[in-house]
Amino acid sequence: MEIALSVHKTIPVAWENLFINITLAFDGGEVYYFFNEEVKSDYIYNLYIPKKYELPNSEFRENERRTFKLAWELREIFKNEEQALWTTCVIKIIGTKLTATFDYAPWFESGFTSGQQMNFFEYKHLGKQPANEKELEQFKAMEAFQRKYKSTIVNKRLSLVLYQ
């Protein structure tokens, strides 16, 4: 929930749906997200926020660092509770429903690049269509890779109002 609130604070407009991807390894990782503005269907990638909304880059980077720190804290909770360490967490907020999925597939060892993984994320969660047959086959291979490992899904209904 704290991660979603942190991302929410970074988005300077009212939004309808939010998809957050957190991928962490022992020595680093990344957090990125996509959202759509209210009553609009196109999704906006988080790195476009400063330019699109004229947000100072320093303010945006500080918000991104806060979100990344919270992602590591979430992973540490799993470690401290002696739970299996996930490699990817996807947080989706559709309207008022929050869903978190924890993926244990070793993506950093998969041979799939970060860019390919982002395309796969967009395909799975945002409805992106494959550019060609080769990309569709790649997505199918990524789905098969992911199925080898158990995922855990946590669903929560948001009980607070997110203010803009």
C-alpha cells in the first residue's frame, strides 16, 4: 500500500488505473509504472511524467528513489519473515481494487532483456499487441518461463481515498 501511495504522489494528475512493476535482484533492480488519466485510455510510462507535466526532474527523481526504497523494504519483510524472495511484484490498482502479484521466476537469469520484460508487462497488463509473430512467440516463451515458478496473488480493496 505504501508503494502505491508513493507512486500516487508522483503522478500530478487524476488517474484511473495504475500498474506498477517492481523487479529486484540481490544487487539492484527497477521500478516502473504506467497509468492512464481519468477518462483516457492511453497509458503513460512513468519516465514521461517530468516532460509531460512539467515536473522538475529533481522532484521526480526524489519520488522515484522513495518508491524504490519502499520496494526494497517490502522485499526485506519477506526475507525477515523467512518467506521465499520474489523477483517481481506487480501492483495493479483498477478503480478502487488493489491487487499485488508476487512472481518468483528468476528473470535476471532468463536471458530476456529488461526491454523485453517491459514489453511483456505491457502485453500482459496493458493490452499491448505483439509487433509481429516473432514477438508473439517471445511472449509465449516468457509465459512458459513464468509458469515454471509459483506466483502468489494478494487482493485488497482500497479503503482510503487517494487525493490529487
